[in-house]
Amino acid sequence: MQNQRQQKNLISRLQTFPITSPTRVMEVCGTHTVAIHRQGIHHLLPPGVRLVSGPGCPVCVTPGNYIDEALFLARNGSIITTFGDLIRVPGHDGSLQTARSQGCDIRIVYSPLEAIQIAEKTEHDTVFLAVGFETTIPAIAATIMKAREKQIRRFSILTALRLVPPALLALLSGSSRIDGFLLPGHVSTIIGLEGYSILNRFQIPGVMSGFTPGDIISSLVLLLEIITKKRHDIVNNYRRAVRDQGNPLSRRLYKTVFQPEDACWRGIGVLPNSGLRLREEYRDFDARSRHSLPTSSTEDHPGCRCGEVLSGMIDPPQCELHGTICTPETPVGPCMVSTEGSCQAWYRFG
């Protein structure tokens, strides 16, 4: 009973929070986006406060030409291993799901280590599609080190790894007006408070949040308090999972295997030092070094506005394709494919 009373008080604080000027808050993480819409939290905001989506869904920001590279490898005899969400993302020449229906060997795995096990039992090249943010990068780095230790020669990765802080920096440097960030809980477990120090340049506050309704609502109230006081603190409101220093061991692990590079984010463009590539000593496990992959266009489907959604410029219903030719059953853009995509969240929950 006491817990219910506390939650009601928290909801009331959010609904009646005094805001004197229009305020835009970006929820960076796709998991937050889904939770906010599923629980109807966006209907609890006080007048003048607007939540916009950010580029925190790794499948959504993976460019179409990456899918084309994976399709080329699959159609030329490689075994492709991938996390499930990626299989339906459209490239310029179909999707991995389409290729699998045509006889290509494409397998869904739940850990990159499963890809090593597959590679050990086959004479075909096995490629793991390395897509993800700071949360999944340490496990992929550990997999590469394991493959090197066991001398597994038929294993490689096709990288599309992305780093969140450079993307936030690019958004603030561009035309998106953002007054504060609801920062991703999972990524924060790795990078901690220091990972968001770049926000200080723009004096933009942020609150690291968990994913329950109570987590999100309390984090929004805390963020609005910081904004109205004209401060730019970065606050850890997810202390049961996130340490202020993050996870230094995981950061050292992936920095041993990978180094930063400029990378393309679907719909946003090339962002400096926002991606990772294998270091020279691990280059034998780079699928691009092993195979001569074709180049293809990075342009999206005409009319698809996923890039503007991921930048917080528009809400999904403002895209002319949303809910018409672009649905979860017939997705045109990746934001409608992924279970963490903003377009699917808006379509499913309104």
C-alpha cells in the first residue's frame, strides 16, 4: 500500500511539475522508448514538456549497406550468425530473412560465443554480425580473444559497433534542440558518469535511468528539477545497476581489441570516432579484410524518415510511410523492424 502511495505521489509530481518554457527531453535508449509508450508515461508529462526519441537502438542506426555486405557474404557461401532483430532489417537488396528463405545459411544466435561453436564444427567461413553499443562490445571483444586463443581460422566478424557519447555530441552540434537527456541504463553500466562528460561542453543535463515505470518517472522528475534550476548535472538514478565509474574492466577489454573510427549511422550520417574497428593484431578476424566486399549506396528508401526520428526531429507519425506501407509486418525502415524501434513503439502503443 505504501509503495502504491509513493508511486501515485511520484506521478502527481510529474504531472503537475511547474514548467515555464517549452522543454524537450530525449530518451536516448530504445528500451526506454518502448517502456514509455507501453506504460503510457508520455501521457503523464506536464504541459510544455515533450519527449523525443534518440539514436539508442543499435539495429535502427545500422546502415543499409551493412546489410548488403552481410547478404553478399551469405550468397557467396559464408554462414551468417546474427542476433534476431537484425534479420528483418532491409538493405538495398532484400533482407537476411529473405536470403534465408532462398537457401542461404543464416542462423540466429544469442551470444557471439555461439558463432565460435558453429565455426568449430564446419568447414565454411562463419561470420558474426557484430552490431551493438557499449553494452555488447565487451562480449564481442572477449569472443575475438577466444577465437585467437583457440586458433579458429574460419571465424570472423562484420563490424557495425557504435558508441553512444559521440552520437549525443553530434546531435547537440546539429540542429536538434534538446534540453536534457534521459540516459540509457544498459550503456551506463559500462561507461559510467565519465562517459557523458562531453555533455558539459553544451551545459546539457542528463539522468541515467532504469526501465521500470518508477525508474523512468522519478528520473524525469529529477531531470526537470535540474533543468528548471538551470544546472547541467549528470546524475546516476540507477544505482542498483550502475556504478559512477561504470565498468573499467569491460572498457579495458574492448579497447584491447578495438579502436575508434568514423562510422555511418543510418539516416544521420558519418560521425567522427563513433564506431569501432579491430586493431591490427586482430585484423585476421575482420570479415572485410578477408573478403572483397562490394560498395553500395547508404541512401535509405525514398520517403523513409528514420534518420529524423532518431535525431529527435520528428515523431514517427509525421513520416508519411508510418502505418501505411511501413508496418511491423512490412517494414520499410529499421525503426519499424526492431522491437526497440521508435516507429514500432508508436505503432503498437500509440
